[in-house]
Amino acid sequence: MTAEITANFDELFRQAKGTAASYMETAVDNIDKLFGVGYAKRNPELVAAFMQVAGNDFFCTALAQRMRAGLKDVARAATSIGSGIGDAIKSLDQGDLMHAFRCLIDVLDGGIH
């Protein structure tokens, strides 16, 4: 499964019906296996709770996957920015560097240089 969602809203809506049916079938199978045949039918609130937990688990996992991918992008960007700043500092001579630090101090103190 990829981290990128390529389906449009109509496709996602159609898939949601199949997902709900799959969760329900899995809930009934697991509940009846654990408590005996017919238990799920007599306890629809248990089926609903199972489906809700399954949906929440998928949502949390998908969200974590996207956040991890996004944070990796942020880390790469921060590393690139840091490298660029490092390269810029290395290219300055001591006089330029001191001037840059004085300007930074002025800015931090609320002054404009």
C-alpha cells in the first residue's frame, strides 16, 4: 500500500461501502468464533464497536504513515537549509562573519541594520 491516495471522492465513497461490509463481516466472524454462533446477531452493539475500532485503527495507522512521510520531507528540507547556511558561512571571511553577527544581534535586539 502506498502513502499517496490517488482515488477521487466518488471512488472513495464507493470503496467506503466495501470497507464497512468487510469490517462487519470480519466483526461477525470474530465475535461468533469467540462467543458462539449467533452472538454477533444478538449483540449488534458489539459488532458496531468492533467496526469502530477497526476503522479507528486504520485511520490512526494511515495518519501516522502520512505524518512520518511528511516529517521525513521536513527533515530533508531542514538538512538542506542547514547545509546551505553552513556553506554560506564557510564562504565568508572573518570581517564579513563579524558584520553578519552584528546585524543578527541588532535584529534580535529589535534594531534594524
